Amino acid sequence: MRKRLLLLLGILMAFALIAASCGDDSTTEPTTSEPETTEPETSDPVVTEPPGTTETMGTEPMAEHGVGLVFDIGGEGDQSFNDSAAAGLARAEAELGVATSKVSPNDDGSNRAELLQLQSDASDIVIAVGFLFEADAAAVGTANAATNFGVIDSSMLDFSGDAPAPYADNIAGLVFSEEQGSFLVGAAAALKSETGKVGFIGGVCCFGLIEKFEAGFIAGAKAVNPDIEIVSEYITEFPNFDGFNDPASGRETALAIFDSGADVIYHAAGGTGTGMFEAAKLVSEDTGSKVWGIGVDSDQYNTVGAELQEYVLTSMLKRVDTAVFEIINAHIDGTFGSGEQRYDLSVDGVGYSTSGGFVDDIVDTLEDFKAQIIAGDIVVPTDPAEA
């Protein structure tokens, strides 16, 4: 039986070889067209892949330059600070042809140094998103002189000597004049308020950053209406950073502020701000009187759900995306500079959004305030006690 099977298999194999040789004879003439059919197959993935993926580049710069990004706590998807950094990274991929990778720290941030080192091992420039990276970025950056580092929200200056100095020639700090942009949205809040009362929600209190947002907002509102009432609330206190990722608390805090008579609230609270916009929708629908939320960092009209867009009066734009893109570009063209790199109104590093058209009628007033700040005629405070 086994011999018969082997014999049968042999016969079948012989027929297959004959058929194959006949097939080759019959297709010899069309073989000249094979390069035309195979070439598009190798280029199609490069053309059709969406922007923002390393596969789309297919260019020499992608092999020459690698960028590693480490997000702040909360990671990508916060519709605010981290997402703005991700947008800058995606722009660098699309326009500069760099290869990129992005990672998020664990919930307590205890592996920041490890992630910075891992990104340094694989990249020639590393971006750290958030001032909490300062100490780790200073240590890892100093130990990896061949890699450039950019840290968002820290000047990356060493104050231990007689005068502030960069930690190292390869470490830059990307900082923003948040108080200037917040002044403009504070003015917008006062101009749009019908109750003469507005609110501010900060994510985490009392470590020197979010207070700048509050101070600018208060100063801008008072510049329009010196008698305006302003309610300020924070979700958590330093060192508890949960206040940046707690939409439920944002919603409850906003409901309480709206209930007290405020009709516009500005948040500087990261992902927590989603709850504020939900509260604005709920109060508007329940009372029949329109109340507003003001977003932060990104244009939040474009990041919230469609059902919440009509409650986003404006957003304070903190152009983290621009800073990320520009430091990568500076690294590539050889103009990378260490120490503090400041983004203020004069370079459109901060500003306000007009999406939705809800502030179109007051843009001239806001632009006049902007010009006065740039000229130095208005000096915006960074301490709420001085606003």
C-alpha cells in the first residue's frame, strides 16, 4: 500500500513539473511588464499610510534623526497638555522626516529617569513633557552628552551657583508665559459674563505653575470689570497630582461654581476640564440660561465631543506643539540652544482660540489687550495675590 502511494505521488509530481514548465512557456512574452506591476506595490504603503506614523517617511532624514518623547502623568489622550505635545511630534514626523517614539510614565512617575534613559539610547533628541522631569532630565542629560534634551515647563537652569546657568549644553527648558494668555481669556470671560461673576478651576494648587493661569485670568477679568466677582477652586494640592485627571471632580466643582451665580468658568486642570464642560451643558439645559467653559492648552472646541462644543467660549492656547516642533527643528539644523527658551504673546507661544465664533464680537478688544501686553504697557502678574 505504501509503495502504491509513493508511486502515485511520484506521478502527480511529474504532472506538476510538466504543467509548470508549460506555464512558463506560455507567459514568456508578457514577463517584460513585471517591473511595472511590482513597483507600485512597494510604494503604495508609503503614500497611503496616514501622516504621523514613522512608516510614512521613507526618507533619509528618518534614518538620521530619532526623537523620543516622554509624556507627563496622564499620558496621551488628555485632550490638553500631553496631546499638544503629541501634535508637535506628529508635525515633526510629517515635515521633518524624523523617526519617533513616545512613552508614558507609570501613575506615580517613579520611572521617569528610566524612560528618559531608554529614549536617549534610541534617539538623538529627547523631549520630556512637564516640570516634574527637571531633576531626572538634568541627571540623564548630563550623563548623555551626545543626546539633546528639551523639557517642557522648566527653565532647566541650575540656581545653585552665583548665577543661574544651564545644567548642560545639551539641555533646554521650554517655558511659557501662561499668565499672558490667561489674561486674554479672563478679559473674554468678563466681556461675555451677564452675571458679573466668573470662576476658575485649577488642577493642583500651590507649586507655582497653575497659579500663573489663575493670576492672569483674574487680572484680565478685572481689566474689563474691576468689580467682577471671581471664584477660584483647586481639585487637589501638591504633591497630589490627581487633580489633573479627575473629570468627575471637575464636574462637581464646576456645578457648585455655576450654582453660586457664575456664568463663565476657566479651567487649568488637564483632563479634569472635561467635567467642567459637561457641567456647563447640564446647567445650560436645566436652567435655560447659557453658561460657558473656557479651555486650556489646546483649542478644546476641537477636542471635546460635538455635544459640548457649543459651551466652549474660547481656550487659552499654550503652544506646546509649537515648542516641541521648534526644538526638534533646531536640533536638526544645528541651532539648538541650552537653558531657557520662552514662548510668550510676542512669538504666539500663548494666545486664545476663536473656534465656534463665540468671541468674534470681542476680538478687537482682545487684540488691543494683546498689543498692550507685548508693548509692555500691561505687565501681567504671576501671583494671584497680586492680580
